[in-house]
Amino acid sequence: RVMKHCFQNNFEDLQVENAGWSFRDDLLNAIAAWPILDDGSGNHVWVGGDDLRAAWAGSPPYDYVISFRMKAKELDSELYFIFRNKQHPDETYGYYFSTESGLLSKEPPGTNLARADQIIKDLIWHDLVISAIGEQINISMDGETVLQVVDNAPFTQGWIEFQSRRGQIWYDDILICSLAGQ
């Protein structure tokens, strides 16, 4: 499969507001952009926390791969990575992956699809790769596949979203690629 580049941000230009992201609280009210900070080594990172959401407002393709780096800043921090996500008063759905529990769920109907055999319980950088290609969902952490699942009734559209459920989480080197031709 040939992938094409859709979006990339390493936050070194200190810009996020104009890079295709929208920001909301848990009640879906618009909020200010998440800050970008120096991580102490001269590298700039995107900082999420307080149960706030950042959704990529670009046109999300159906089949894509997203990679990013993340670092929890507190031991009880939790990221929900939400994809093929739609939140609208008339219709809400999406896949939710928790870095704390390792659980991949599908909402609705509230189905737990799989649990990763590796979760994040430390304060170091981790590389995550999440692919949603047709019915196949794969999640890798630090180069190792931690979850593979086939959903025979997959959602076919929706946003890509980060939700920092608890604690502060740093993000860096986000890359979203779609299949060529989408």
C-alpha cells in the first residue's frame, strides 16, 4: 500500500492554532489551543491535560496511519486516542484507545474490542503508531505491536482526536498519512 503525507507537526515552529487542530473541553465547548513548551532540551512539545481534547480538523481519510511521540508527566496520566470519531448531537461514534488500560473500545455500542499487552505506566517518551486500514486496526508502541483487531463493521469516517483524560501529557512528532488516492 502506498501512503501519502497528509499532516506533520514537530512543534518547532511554535504553531498549532493554524495547523488544522480544533480544541474542546469534555462538553465539546471550544477552548484555547493547547500550549507548546520547551521540554528543557531545546525541543518543543505540545502539552495536553485537564480532560481537554484536540481534534485534527483536516479532512480525515478513511484509511490512515498516525504516528506520534508521547510522554506522561504524572504517573496517573491517561491519553484517550480517539479515531474515526464523530461527535454531533444527533450521532456520536468512534474508537477509543486508552494508554492507561490498553483497552480499545468502540462507541456505540460500548464494545471492548481488544486489550493491548503493553500499557504506559512510566514517565518516559514512547513512540505510538496507530493504523486504521479498512477493517484492520493495529497499534504499536516503541516498535512492538501491542494490539491487532479486525472490526467486521468498521466506522468509515471521523476525526482523529487526542484527549488527555488525567494529568499532563506531552506530544511531539505527529505524522498522519493516508492511503494514496484518498
